Amino acid sequence: MNPSWHLRTGRLVLRPVGWGDLADLVQLKGDPRAYAVMLGGVRSPSAVAAELADEISDWSRLGYGMWAVRAVSDGHFVGVVGLQDRPDGRGVGLRFALRPEEQGHGYASEAAGAALRFAHERAELGRVVAVAREDNIASRQVLGAIGMIEGGAFYRDGVTLLLHESVRRSK
């Protein structure tokens, strides 16, 4: 694993997901409080394992992907953040999900901000998008806090989704 893919913020360590994260990912992605509103919804353990295999291969194939987010203080699992090609063709999407007990402490902004900087500075992605439900105020606040700009809306399954965007500044 390329060490330049590892990120550290003041309180968090972000490392590309690996098989050692499987149990934590099964718990996170199987929890409706954390994953019910995510694209694809709550996952079964076998679906999480299949996704993890793809997420691991994304790093070698694309040079970006999903990170497991852990606390610097004691290494406990906080959640995930990452960059993935959106299946709807809207571009490379910034995604994040935290364990319910970790929400409300600023971790999402800290991790998502680090991932967005990585996207523009290291992966040299010119444009990154993120999608949030219109009624998901917390995620929309995170996206605004890290500098993403709301730029449109679309509907899926009767729900209004807002598209946010970040464009890399010219050097």
C-alpha cells in the first residue's frame, strides 16, 4: 500500500480500507442509523465484503478510493470517507459515513476536508462532486464547511438530492 495514501489530521488517521477493517465496515454499513440514506442503503455482510474487495482494488487501479477513519488517540474506528466514481455518471463522488456515536463531533468535516484536499492536490482530480439528501442538513453543512458549492438538484426514489461540487483551483 502506497504510504502517500495515508492521511492524518489533528484527531484522525485515514488509511485505505483493507481486509482488517471488514468487521468494522460490516457493523457500520449494516446499521440503518448510519447507512439507510446512503446510495444502495444498508448492506448485508456478504455485500460489504464484495464492496470491500472493489474498494481495495480501486486504490491500485485509480490511485484513490475509500479510507477507514480512526481516532489518533486510541485507534478506534470512527467511520469511512472516500472518493468513488459515481454509478450515475455524475463524476468522482466524495462519500462519508460515521458510526452514529461518532457523529456531532466535527469528525465528518475533518475527514471529508482531508479527502477533498487529497483529491485535488495528490490525485489531481479537477472536479469532485457530492450528493446529499435535501433533508440531510448535517451532511449539507459538512459539504459547505469544506468548500463544496451546491449546484443543482435531482430526484431519486421520490427524494430530492442536492449536488455539490468542488473544482480544483488552477496553480
